[in-house]
Amino acid sequence: MMGSCQSGLEAPVSRELAGLIALSRSEVRRTAETPCIGCGRCVSACPWSLAPVEIYKALEHRRFAEAEEAGLAECTECGCCAYVCPARIPLAAGMRRGKSAAARG
């Protein structure tokens, strides 16, 4: 599940693309993000045993050192955490944005 989410068919497809996952409308369920309920599904789903929501919260508050300490660099942005999150928190997208913001300082 590496790669980035595309919400439409406008994204280019090239020979370098290793794979493509297409989800139905019911699988995507575009609903509003709600507060974290502390269920731990993101932790269970993370192949690197990180706590994605804790890293995400640190990044939201621009606490980059705390996010790094929690494993931001180890996150591969696979998207497993965001896929299982019942609160629909965009964890993988937040990690990607956070890494860019942390690099800028």
C-alpha cells in the first residue's frame, strides 16, 4: 500500500507504476474526520509498530522533535493506519505533510 491516494482518474499512469488499487465508493466512504477515539487500530495496522496518531498529533501542533522521537522518520507512509482509522483521520497524508514541514524547519 505504498504510494499516494488519487481521488480521480486524472493522475497519469506510466510504466514505472508498480501497482494500482481501485476502491469502490462504499470502500472509500468519504465522511468527515472525527476526533480520535483511542481505539489503537492504527498502531495494530502499522507494519513498523509505530503509534501513527501520536506522531500525527505532534505534527499538528508543530512539535517536530516529538514527532521525530516517536518515529516519524521510520514511517513509510504506507497508508495502513489511515485505511483502518474509524475516525477517518488522514494519518498517512499528515505524515507526508509533516515530513515536508519538518524538513523546512
